[in-house]
Amino acid sequence: MDTVIIDPRLTKIQNRLFEQAHTNPLELKSLAIAINKQGINGEKLYSHPGIIPLPMPFCGYLRSLSKRQKAILSAAFLANFYKFVANSESQALVSNISVSEKVFATYSDEYMILHQETNEELDHIWSFRTIHSMVVRETGVKDSFDEPGFFYGNVGAISQSDMEKLTTHFTFDVELEKTLSHLMNGKNFLKNLVEQLQWQDRSWLYRTLRFIVGDAVRMLPAEKVQENGLGGLWLLYRYVANVELKQAESFLFDEPENFDYEPLAFELNQGHLADEARHYTTSFDLGLELYKKASPEAQDFIRHFLQKIVEDNINGAFMTYLEKIDLIKQGLLSTEVRVGLDALRMSLHHPEFADKQIDLDELVDSWRDMSLSWRKIIGSLEQKSWHYRAQQLSRLIQSLELELNKDRLGNRYERYKDALAIKEIQKLVEVAQ
């Protein structure tokens, strides 16, 4: 079988980083087990208060929470955040293995990089499920760990109808069979998928793309996977997911000198960051290398799909929290808002919240009535997050020469450009109208 040969410098760097990381045991399991046995430590925080996607500074109810209640809320947020991460990482289990087997020579350095990362992802998923189970036990809430992650389109602002279509159960229907047929016919038929992309809805985009980089890779012969550039598509798509994860996770325990963080949770976060830093560079460097080796037809196909994903990311990310709350009136729910509300909903089941029971719908309505002057304001932590995201997306946009649809993005494009140009983080900033 013909395989793709890449620059050996990339694999040498990745292998050296992997060996350095695992000279001493780096699995997260032991930390997750310790957190599970300890339970929620009501004297410590499990995340930076400003990273919890709730209007903490503006809402009297949230400000009135006791120290112990805030600790429980931060633990519930950590559990829901990593629940989303774990369900996103589950796609990597399928796609990493399938791509490595169809694109690279068996047991070559390139092949082993994706297998090594898959082993780490399994550790992450187990550990995050253990933490979620602990918080469920401590609060007494009934909550499933299963949920559609990033690769199911659960990113940015989602309409209720799209949300209802999200499912983690795979069905191979007539539509996906048609997609597979296009891929089986090779690079000359990729334009059919690009044409479909122009008029299909968001749910079609993510369902089709998830199939293309997952089960389709597994079902197609190796030569078709390589001809269609599906290895590069998967890794560059994974890169956007890495950006989504890292821009939040990097600031989960920001300013440790100012907050009393739970040590085990802090260490688990740092260990996961170390793994994901390598996965992140693999996604971009290896993905871009495979993209450059793809045919012109495959490159065009990759660019069109990645442009839509990047636009969705920018459109959903560069909004203030209160603007995301406003979307609820339009039947749209931001993933970030949902994770925050789920954390609060979970916390309300804890005995410590007996004196803080509240109707969440009424609480959200009260946030909508907040002063309009706050709707364009972001704090220092959001500025850091926006700047980081803008920098990393800019790398991809420039490398693939993507031409973003500025009309579709509206003021979010201006905010992306402003965030990219940030020179100094300020306490509060008013963003582009």
C-alpha cells in the first residue's frame, strides 16, 4: 500500500516531546481517583470565578453565594466543562486510528504519534468521567455523562431545532451513503460535496463532516482517503477543536497567586494541558503537511469545509456573555451558556444550596433586563481568551488562505481583528458594536 511520507523533522520533534512527557508517569487517572475519594472540598475553588460562564459580577444572586457554595459551583462547572471535552475527545479515538492506518505506514513514527495520542485521550476520558461521577454523587443530581461534543456541531450558538438533531448514535442513512459514494469516486467528485455545502444547513455540515473524518475514513480504501486529503482535513478540523479547548482550559486556573485553588484539580488541569499542547502542535503541523501534499481538488475541498468551521467558531465566540443570553429570545442557545447553566442547575441539588433555591428561567430573564451598557463590555479574562483564540485561528486562516465571509460574521469579524491586535490587557473593554 502506498503511504504518505512527511517531513521527518516533525515526527522527531513529536517523539522527543512524547518521551520527555512520559519519562515520569503523566496519566491523569491517579489524580481523578484522589479527587473522587476526597469529594468536593468546600474550602477551595475548582476554577477561576471569572471563567465560569455565568454573569458573576453583574448578578446579585450569584454574588450572594457563600464561599462553600461558590466552591461547589466551581466544581460543578469543572465537571460539566470536562464532560464536554471528553465527549469531544471521543471523536479522536475513531479518527486518529482510522487516519493513521489509512495514511501512514504501519508502526512508522507518523502512525505511532496518533496512536500515542489516542492512548492519552482514553486516559483523559476515563478521568473526566470519574470527576463528573463524583460531583453527581456529591450533589445528588441525576446527570448523564453522554452529550454531543464539539465534532457534533455543539459549538457556538445553536438553534433549538439543531440541538434536537444532535445525537451521539450513528446511523448510516441514504444521505451519508451518497456522501460516501462521492468520496469513493475520488477527487473529481469532491466539488459535489462543496456545492452541497453552499445550501445545506448547519446540522448537515457537522453530521457530514463528522462522518467524513470518522466512519468514512474507516470504510474507504487507503488510496481514496489519501486522494481526498481526509487525513489533512481531520487534523486541521481537530486543530479548531484544540483552539476551542485551549482558549478556555488555559485560563481555568488563571492567577493562582490570587485564588485558593483545589490542588488536585489544579494538577489535573496542568497535566491535561501538557498532553494537549502536544496534540495541538500535531494537529496543526501534521495537518498542514498533509494538506500541502493533497491534490488541488482536495485542498479546495478542505478549505471550503474549514472556512465554515472557522466562521462558526468566530461567530459564536466573539460575543459578550449578555449578548449570548439575548440569543435565547431568538431560540438560540450558546454552548458556553448551556454549560454554565448546567453547572448551576447541578449545584442547586447540593444540600449546601438549600437556602439558595431559585427558578432558573426567572433568573435568566433577570439577566436580560440588565443595563444595556454592560452588553458590549468584556473583562480582562475574556480579553486574554479572545486574544489567544484570535491568534491561533489567524494561523490557520493565513496558512490555508481562507477568505472569511465578513457579511456573515458582521461585527464578530471586527472583534476578531481587534482581539488579534490586543497589545495590553485592560480591566474592562468595550467591544466593537
